[in-house]
Amino acid sequence: AQKVTQAQTEISVVEKEDVTLDCVYETRDTTYYLFWYKQPPSGELVFLIRRNSFDEQNEISGRYSWNFQKSTSSFNFTITASQVVDSAVYFCALSEAQGSGGGADGLTFGKGTHLIIQP
Amino acid sequence: DAGITQSPRHKVTETGTPVTLRCHQTENHRYMYWYRQDPGHGLRLIHYSYGVKDTDKGEVSDGYSVSRSKTEDFLLTLESATSSQTSVYFCAIKGQARIDTQYFGPGTRLTVL
């Protein structure tokens, strides 16, 4: 069975600090996809990134960067120079490519990390 | 914007009453999903659909049924609502390919008294 663990329930930092959100996953599949979603206080879920299991290159998008390491089953998310607008709950999620259901492959989510950026 | 709407956005109902939530999409996506979000649990998959009239159970399907009679609509029904089904319900869609990303609707907040 697949599992996603976000051990940090809540993180609070002061604006402009760097912060890393941890994500550890478990899966038996060799092909899978990892995701990060952001849920701001308004409640919607915003897609941030998708990574497949064959692509271990780190990715940077503006102040956001992601570190995927298969050796430690981790897919960590770093925000550089945090801003108040980054305050949200962040979810890491996993989808196995060999799942059943005609390719539907539902997501398994971690419990989320509540990030608070103080001004 | 993935063209997903959910209705109603908020609902308060009483224990034992039937409730139907609707997810509507406008972009002909093949795959549709229902998740629930509860404090301390993240999001959990209830049911999903991989085509018209093709549906299957997710992790927390007990007490829920779904129907998809046309591509654009995926309905979630609570036959007899219980207080444990108080939650925020999210619909999601995915495109035609297995590797596509899931995009989420705005959510429905359901309170069962």
C-alpha cells in the first residue's frame, strides 16, 4: 500500500526566511508520480508541481524548489525568501502508475503542513 | 482554471437525510474523482470514475455512492447522512492520459447535524 508522510504539522517562520517542507513516501511501484498542492486560507487546492519516478532532477520555479531523492523516498519542497502570501497548507501526494481502475489512479495525500509566514 | 464547478458550495442537513453533491466539468475530461478533507487526515479518495457509467470505490467509500451518466457530471450521494460525513468535499478531474495531473474544484462544505 502506498503512503505519504508529512511529519511537520505546522511550521512558523518570519518573512524572508527560507523554509523546507518535508515529504516522505512509500510505494511498491517502480513507476509513480509525486505532487505538491497548495491550499491557501481561501480553501481551494492549487497544483504546484508533478514529478515522475524516473526524473530525479531538482526543479526550481522562482522562489520554489523541489528536491526529489529516490534513495531516501523523499520529495522535499523549499521556499526561498518566504512571503506572507506563502502562508497556506501544503500537501504532498502520490499516484501509482500501475493502479487499477482503468488508469484513474487516485492520489494518496499526506496530512499536510500548515505554513505560517509572519510579517 | 480547469473548468470545474461544484454545487452546492455549502450545505447544512440533518442526520438521516439524503444528500447529493454535483461536480460539473466543461472540458471533456475522462477521469473524475471525489475526495473528502478532514482535519488531521488530509484528503482521502471516496470514489472515482474513468468514463461514463464506469466508477469504482476509493479508500473511504462506505456510506457513499456515485453516478456518472454523462461525461460532464459526476454525482456523489450520501444515502442517509451521518455526522461523521461532515466534511469538505472536493471533486477533481484528470485529462485523457494516465499521467495527467488532477485539478480540483472549489469544494463543498457539508455539515450534518
